[in-house]
Amino acid sequence: MAKVEKGKFAKKQKRDDIFPLEKENFVIIGIGLLTIVLGYIALSGNTVEGFRQLTLSPILLLLGYCVIIPIGIMYRKKEKKSVQKTAEGQTQ
């Protein structure tokens, strides 16, 4: 229950600090950052008209920024429901 201190309510609850990103998320984000760095490396060069500068680097940068990094942020492991169902069936 809430405790009253000087007209304010102080809640006595422990706050569960759960960090939503796990190891797999950081690996995917790292791959995305590596792709972005490779895109910028491909972008650098002396020639203006080349395959690397005009085609490869925009593809790598687009993949890194718009595909891989968001996937790394939103990715979650799927829980195994079959294992949970068998465990529940054995206990009953």
C-alpha cells in the first residue's frame, strides 16, 4: 500500500529493470554497423564513375541503416511452446 509523506504518495514497489536487448540483438546491430562502415569505405575513392561508388556503397548503406539495424532493435527470440506444453502435461 502507498505511504503518505508530506502530501505525496511514496510507492513501495521494486522496479524491475529489464533491458530489452539481448546478445543476439547486439550481434545483429554489430553486423549492421559493419555493413555501414563497409558502405562508407566503398564510397571513398578517387573515381566518381565506378561500380563501387555509384552502386555498391548506396546498397550497403541502405541495407545497414534501413534493414539490418532496425531488425537488430526489434528482434526477439521465440519461446519454445512445445517444451512448455510437455512440461505442463507431465506435472498434471
